[in-house]
Amino acid sequence: VQLQASGGGSVQAGGSLSLSCAASGRGSSSSHMGWFRQAPGKEREFVASITWSDGSTFYADAVKGRFIIRRNNRLDTAYLQMIFLKPEDTGVYYCSAGGGWPYPSNYWGQGTQVTVSS
């Protein structure tokens, strides 16, 4: 499975950004996809995940109500819509796939930077 992330950028607090992650070669090896993030000097942490089959979602408490994860099965692409962004959302965001639900961690895409200024 290869994952190609795009999106991200810089925004002021309260703003919004969207990320996308296109999967190729997924087949049946990946039942769900998701996003993790890593802030400078901190460990990588889970953000959100979604199943390909029925679109079930799971979110970290820190992003509930502000982030929405969606998927397009036809395009094999997952999306992360982020609103009401906070400076603490700053970090490198990684898309991931496969492994145990709800924390996909078998396959990783390249990171994309999200910077939220106060």
C-alpha cells in the first residue's frame, strides 16, 4: 500500500485546512485509514480514522467536534477536514492505513506540515 498525502499549510487560529491521502495498491490489505500527527519534540499521536467499508469513524478527544474524516472509496482517498484550528494542532500530519482498528499503523504516507499561528 502506498499513501500520498497532500494539503496542509499555514493558518491562523480559528481557521481551517484540509488534508487528503490517496491510497494505491490497497486491495484487501487495508480495511481502514487514518491520520496521526507529530508536534516538535513530541511523540506521534493519533488523530482520526475511518473504515473503508461503512465509513465508521473514530477521533482523538483533542479533535472531536473540530475535525471530520471522510473517504471516497471510488478514489481510494481519505480526507481530513480541520476547522477551528488551534496552535496546539500544529505538527506534521501523517496518513496511515492497515493494522488494528482504530489505529491504522501498518502503512505510512509522507508527512505534511500544518502550522497554526496564534
